[in-house]
Amino acid sequence: MLAILHDWVVTVDHKRLGIMYVVTGFVFLVIGGVEAALMRLQLAWPGLTVVPADTFNRLFTLHGTTMVFLFGIPIVFGFGNYLVPLMIGSRDLAFPRLNAFGFWMLVFGGALLYFSFIGGDGLYGSGSAPAVGWFAYAPLTERAFTPGNATDYWNLSILITGVGTVATAINLIATIATMRAPGMTLGRMPVYVWTMLTVSGMTVLILPPLTAAQIMLLLDRFLGAHYFDTQAGGSAILWQHFFWFFGHPEVYILMVPGFGFASEIIPVFSRKVIFGYATLVVATLGIGAVSMSVWAHHMFTVGMGATLNSFFAISSMLVGVPTGVKIFNWLATMYGGKLRFRVAMLFCCAFLFQFLCAGLTGIMLAVAPFDWQLTDSYFVVAHFHFVLLGGLLFTIFAAIYYWFPKATGRMLSERLGRWHFWLLVVGFNLTFVTMHFPGVLGMPRRIYTYPADRGWDLLNLVTTAGVPLQAAAVLIFLFNVVYSLRHGAPAGDNPWEAWTLEWATSSPPPVYNFATLPPVTSRRPLWDVQHPDDPDGPHE
Amino acid sequence: MNSTAARGRAGVIGFIVAEMSLFAVFVVAYLFYIGKSATGPYPREVLDLPIVNTVCLLSSSITVALATRALAAGRIARAGAWLFVTVVLGLAFLAGTAQEWRRLIVERGLTIGTNLFGSTFYPLVGLHASHVIVGLVMLSLCVVFAFSGALKAVHRERVELVSWYWHFVDGVWVVVFTVVYVVGR
């Protein structure tokens, strides 16, 4: 037992680190989910006192920080870790030890954030967690307004996980750039590898600015600098620019690998090649490029002036174009295909619909005057969760149902999977479709309770009613994982009759990944092996 | 192609891009706060052009390039000598910065908390100086290895990568110099 633990702790194998990333992500998903459930309980009806106001502030701060930095990022880079080397036919990442470093930095940062419960106010009193919100606007974060150490734990946690994430991103770029198998040209890489290359590039460009802003905040808090100290002439707006220059592309860093999952799974379960590979790749790179010039659409209400507002409104709408291209790619892939509605495919279908809705509310919010009305309302919260749950979480589950057999050698139960899927679809839509309406009726985010006469009460009750369904779905999923690890049907090398290189090796793959690689002469090397009479190459 | 070398180059390029992004934000913050200090001392009153410093640091880029060239030609001792000169030039730069800071803090009373100029000046110049220190640690190790005999011609790719980092640190100084001592003064 101890030997197994030791093996996992000291490992530098990309597959083990990938699995550890994903498991860590799910631990934090459960923690962040419990925080969300507590908030929904508190808001279910006017005037409840499930949690006091202070605690509510801490809950939404930790929920946001946990879900973005400790669930989203580990999942994205965990899958990247596991899949990228297998998909491009390499034995590991370029820098295996740097990879382990990145993972353990993340674990340390996560532990530091949750240690704030104990250490936030120096162990006297009841202890505390940060209560500044996940984007921690200045000058609230200055020493004068949040004394004690809770904010510092938030700050250091993000700084430390950020360093690990940048290290892993650089690692992935170096791997994709220099370690592809013979024949695996850039134009033959799976779309998922393209998405990881894009988000790794984005990470290298946009995470260091967040690190810089956190260093400035540390200097303000500990050495008396005035970067964001408004009383000494510092600018609160500057923090918003720095944070959202990171924060908005970050949403795409989380989301774009989800597009990659869909681009791998939908063709396999439609029994067709992906429609418009080149446009998908260009759209991915386009999203990456444009998403770095949209950040100030989070700031329409700070008074930037008409010129800047127009610029950011237009650039934000522009992101809709490559994203729309992708939706058509996926639909056209399914069109006329022999569809197999396994659980992974079901999650992709729900993703297509829900992500489209999320994109449409995104276009609405990009219109500056519309945003003036609804910014900081539950409409924004609903939009954001539609993107990250309806879009990202659903593709993550699709990916787990799809690649779990490869990672473990066992199939997940389809029966439990369907329960998981339908409970999550119903629960998610119940909660987050409904959540749009109190926002339109003027309910601001981050309030711990509200008066009874606003017409928000029933809507909030319905919103909360979706929570137990989603919780049950996640519990069924966790049970499915644990159960299938022991009792699942053996998977074999290629249970889905898929085409990319990871299915060419055994399940689970050996430490060295591939004893021999099939020749790579097209985008679907395994198809070519199975159909030597009709290889893909001439058609591409 | 030697794939270890290719990996190393890709990694260092990625690292340098990330570092550029980090510096860019400190530079933006400095530019944003130019002329916004509510109280003195102001840059015009207290900053002198660090000409000697700049000459030392920029010429160290040349010496480190000479070192890698000598190593590629298999002349280890010559490479070690040039690396040593690079370290000395880097140390001279750091000494100059230390002297400047001592003068600003002790004689002119400018600290990080005095005004916005101090708040943005020390972190920007200090961030660069800390990168100089990291570079000097790596270069000093190369010097030690050169004279202990551990450094061989096969290591030229690695020393080359250290030199890339050092060129980057030099390049950042050109930006910092322009922003702090030319534009901001």
C-alpha cells in the first residue's frame, strides 16, 4: 500500500500525473459544489439564515476561486497531460520532472487556499477564509479594508498555482513542437492537440500578467506600495484591467479544450471524419487570438468612454464568429452519419445545444447598453455558468466516458451513465435556465438574502430545486467510476473503433506508451490500418 | 535533429515569452502612473542616467556570445574566461543598482511607500535586478564547471540556452531604461 502511494507521489509519468490532475480536479469540484449548494440553500427563499452574511461572502469567493483555478485548470491540463503524448505518438512530455513540479505546485496552492480557514486570521477567533470575490476588486483587497491574512492566502494560492500552470503549458508546447511521431505533421494532429497547443500558448501569455498583478497586490499589502491604493492615487481600474486581461482569456482556456473533446468524440460516434478540419483548426487559433482583446467587456460600467466600449463590444461579438463556425462543423459531422448515442455522445449533444444558448447570452452581454442594465446581476451569473457547466462540464464528462476505458482498461457502466446524464441535464437546465430570470428582474449577484416583495422568490426556489438533481448526478458518476474500476467490462485496446493514436496501444497504456507505432500517413492512422484498401490520405 | 536540444530550445523560448508577459504588466503599470504621484520626490529630481550600468550590461551580452562561440569551437578555457568576464560585468551592474537604490532611499528619502513613483520604480527595476541575479547564478555555475573540467563541448547547447536567457535579461533592460530613465524622466 505504502509502496503504491510512494510510486504515485514520486512519479514523473505523464499518464499518472494526468490522472492525479483529474482526480484533484474532481475533489475540488465536490468541495466547490458543496459551497455552491450552501449558497443556493441560503437563497432558496427570502430571509433564510442557513449561513450568515460573512460566511456567504466567503462561500462565493472560495466557490469561484476553487472552480476556476482548482477544478477547471487541473482538468484541462490533466487531460492535456494524459492525452497529448499518446495522441502525437510520444513517450512522455518534453520535461517529465517539470510536469511533476507543475502538478505539485497546484496541489500546494490548493491546500494554501483552504488552509485560510485555519490560518486566515492567525488562529484566534473562528478563523476565516477570503471574502473578496474571485476577481477580488481593488481597493477592497487593500490592507485597510481586508485586514488579517485571509486575502493573502487567496493571493498566494493563485500566484503559486499560476506558476505551476505556466510550467505545464510550456511543457505541452515544447512537447507538441518537438516530439511528434514520424509522419505526425501539424496538419495531421488531432483537433484536440491543436486546442491544447492554443490554450497552452494563451496560458503563457495571459497567466504571467495575473501573477504580476498578484505580486503588485502583495507589495501593496506587505510593503506599503500604492499600485491599487486609491487613497494614494493608485487606480482600482488598473486592477480590473490586469485581472480581466487574464480572466477573460482564462474562460477560453477552460472552454477550448472542451471543443477539442467534442471534435474527437463526435466524429467517432458519427462514424465520419470531422467536417472541415482546417476551418476547425483556424477557428481554434482565431478564438485564441481574438479572446485576448475582449477583456474590458467586463468593465462596461466603469466609464471607459464610447470608443473603448465600442471596441470591446465589437471584439467580443467577433469571438462569436469562429465559435459559430465550430458549431456548424460539429453539426455537419453528425449530418448523415451513423450516429451511436453512447453516453459520451449524449453529453456532446447536450453540450452543443447548451453551449449555443450560452454563446447567445454572451452576444447579448457584449452589447454595452444591455450590459449596463444587467451587469453584476444573476443574468451574468447564469450566462457564465451556462458556458462553464453547460459547455465545459458536459464535455469533460463526455471525455471521461470516452477515455476512461483507455486509462483504466474498463468500461464505465452505460446504464449508470444514462442516469448521470439525464439527471444532470434536467438539474442543470432547471437551475441555470431559471437563474436568468431573477437577473432580468434586477436581482444582483453576491447578495446573501433579499426581501420577499421583489418577485424573485419562486424563481430562486426553482433554481435551488435543480441542485439536488445535479448533486445526485455527480454522486452517481462517482459511484460509476469506483464501481467500474473493479467490475466494469474489459475495454480492449479500441472499444469505440476510434482512429487516433492513443487507441493503438493497450488499455491502460504501458509506461513507455507504444512498443511500435502504426505509420502515420493521414489524420486517422488507425482507420488506415483497418482499411488498407481505402486509406484517408488521398482524400485529405 | 538532436531532439533533446530542440526540446530545450522550445522550453526556454516558452519561458522567455512568459517572462516577457510578466514584465510587460510591470512596464504598463509604470507607464500608467508616470506623472501621477501626488507628492515628491519626482523622477526628474532624483534619477540619474545609469550610463555605466547600461554599458556593463549590454557589453556582457557580447561577452556571453563570445563564450558560447568559444565553447562551440571546443575551447573550454577561453569560454570559461569569457563567462567569467560576463559575470564580472553583471556584478558591476548589480553594484551600480545597489548604489543607486542606497542613494535614493537614504539621501533622497524615496521608498516604495513614498509615492506612486516609488511604488512602481522599485518593483520594476527590482524585478529586472532579480532576473540579473538568477542569470548570474547560472553563469557562475558555468564558470565553475568550465574551470573544474566538468564543462565539455557537448554542453554547448545548454550554455547557449543560458546565454539566451542572459540576452533576454539585457533586452528587458533596454525597455526598462527607455521607460524609466528616458520616457519617465
